[in-house]
Amino acid sequence: MTISSEDFLARVVERGEYGGPAEADHASRVVLALLGEHLVGGERTELADTLPAAYATLLRDAAPTCAPLTAERFVEAVVGWIDGATPATAQWDIGAVLSTVTDLAPGNLVDRVLDQLPDGYDLLFGHPLPA
């Protein structure tokens, strides 16, 4: 059973220390839509399947990019989509969303997702790889 939108947002609100679900929803939509552009294949579908429908659609329907952004450029892209964001606040938003996604993902799914992405995304997911 997939988590409800309300429960998902409650987790993101708590992790991001947001003032309410609207702020968490906006951050979640931005982060997941951008992430969806960088994932392909079964991992993209499996990750989407762990999310509430409105967020799953963002992953599934994102048009794939030609080349994935570096983790640093991903943060910069989030800055461009959230009013008043800075690189530090964007990292905070990304961490709140992706750490929630990490908790929902079964087994080694996050590891398989990270295999598709450039170095540095492990930290964005709150899932640092061993040195």
C-alpha cells in the first residue's frame, strides 16, 4: 500500500520544518519533477510506485533529459524553481523530500537509483555512500 499524500506531506513538513503542507507540497513537486527528468527504466517506475499518485505522476511524466545534472547543478535548478531560494535552502528542500522518499523506497532501490545519477546525489538523498 502506498503512503497517502497527507502522510507524505506530513513527513516532508517535519523534515523540512515547513510552516505547513503547501510549502512542503511545492518543494516536493519541484524536486520530484526535476528528479524524474534524470531517471529511466524500472527504477523510475519503482520509485514512483512508492509515492502518492500526485507525486508519482511527476516522476513518471517528466521528459528525460539528455544528460543528468551534477548534484550541484540539480541544487541550482531547484533554486530556479522556488521563489527566494538559495543554494542552502534548496539543499534543505531537496533533503526533506528525498530523505522522505528514501525512507519509503524498498530494499536497494535507492542504491539502484543512485547508480543512474552522477556523484554527489547520495548526499542529496541522505544516503551517503561509503568512502
